[in-house]
Amino acid sequence: MGGMIFNCIQMGINAAQRGAGNTKITMRTNVTSNTINILLNYLLINGRFGFPALGIRGAALATISGTVVACIMSVASIFKKESFLSIPYILEQHIRPTLSAFLNLIKVAYSVFFEQVLMRIGFMLTAIMAADQGTDAMAAHQVGMNIMALSFAFGDGLQATAVALIGRSLGSGDPDLAKEYGRTCRLIGAVIAVCLVAIYYFGASGLYHLFFTEDHIVAIGVQIMHVIIFVVIFQICQVIYMGCLRGAGDTLYTAVASMISVTFIRTIISYFCGYVLGWGIIGIWMGVLGDQVSRFVFATVRFRQGKWVKIKI
């Protein structure tokens, strides 16, 4: 819990840096944090090279240490004079917060906040239904979620790029360039999705054998992977388009779309396929697929309408 303070500070600064086009600081902090986390996990959980064997406390200490170092790096980045976000420049120019800036922040942030809350509710309901399918199915499900998170990382990276470039284009009064950036990022995302689909399809069994030796769990995992190959295509593209809309300030639409897709469509399809049709854990993943397809449709329709380029913040 104590590490959450450092994590929130780091995430806030990194988000601002990405918006200013400085995406490297996010990469550096995340790589450093994960490296420290992995290294200290190895040293502290089982006690390697003379370090004490702290077990779960060692894992917690490793996580906090990585988070603190990443936070320090993020804070240090805003004290550089050459940085677009520069505390020395703010102090020299006597720049102060204004009420209008605060109100604009609230206007954009409140819908994002509720979007994230409602999405977490949908994720939790899906996890509860997955856990109800049994230990083996839940284990295979969790690995599937981790594999899906890998594809999300690609989409999230392109989303951050789209947010920065689209925000800059709209700020300079060039909506056509903003649309072009969005389409280009989605095209790159589609190519990455096709590559991941090939890897997941042909390597499904091998990926699950990295985690399990039990053949029946691997068999469940392979079935899950056959659903994931469809999920990935829609997931990466919708993440990018949703990022384009958020970058333009269309956060209310993305919040409503995510609420409908994750909280309702995902939950209803998961329950219907998992329990009513009796498909078990595969039914739960059909709900995940339905959620991604729904968000993709919402985001694509809104992006092509072009209304998002006219939003004033």
C-alpha cells in the first residue's frame, strides 16, 4: 500500500510527459522498475548470494523498491531545463495554476475516472465467473490473461503515440493530420496483431507448456488461445482508436462505450455462454471477445464520424 503513493506520482508525471511527446521517460522508468523488481525478487524471496530469505515480504520489498526508483526518475525528469515540462522554467516565469485550467482538468478527468471504475467492475465479475470454473480452468485463464496483456502492451504503446501526436495536431489546428496519425497508428497495430495471431496460433501449446506440465491444463489453454487470436485483432485496434478519441478530449464517449462493453456486454455474454450454454471457461472468453468487438465497433464508428476533431477543451 505504501508504494501506491510513489506509483501515483510516477504515473501522473509520465502521463504528462507522454502528452508532451516525451515517451522515452516512460520507457526508461518502466524498464528500470521491472529490472529492479526481477533482480530483487531473485535475491530476496529465497535468499540468494547472502541476502535474507524474506519470502512474500521480499517480493513486496522488491516491488516497492522498483516503484520508488521509477518515481525518483520521473520526478528528476521535470527538473531538467531542456525538458518541455520543466519546474525551473515554471518557477522562473512565475507560472501559477488557474481556475480555468483546473476546471478543464476536471472536465476531462471525471469521465475517465468513472470509465476506469466501471471497467474494473466488469473485470472483477469476469474473474469471479472464471474462478467458479475450477482451479485448473482458472489457472489456464490467468495465463491467457497474461498473454493477452502482452498484445495490449503493443496497443497501449501505439495509443500513447497517437495521443501525443493527435493532441499536438489538433492544438496546431490541423484536424486532417490528426486523422492521418490515427489511421497510421491503427494500420501499424493491425500488422502487429496479424504477427501475434500467427505466433499465438502456432505456438499455443508451447506457450502453455512454459507454465504447466499437466496436459489437461495445457489442453484448456490451447482452447483459450484459439479465442485469443480473435481477441487480439480487435483489442489492439480498439485500444489505438480509443486513445485517439481520448487525445482529442472525447472522454465522455469512450467512458460510455467502455461501460457498455466491459460492464454489461462482457458480463452478460460470459454468463450466458459460460453457464446457460455450459461452455465453461471458453464461454467466459467469448465474453472477453464480445467486449473487444463491441469496443472496436464503438471506437471505429466514432473515429470515422470525425466529430472528435471538433471537440473544444
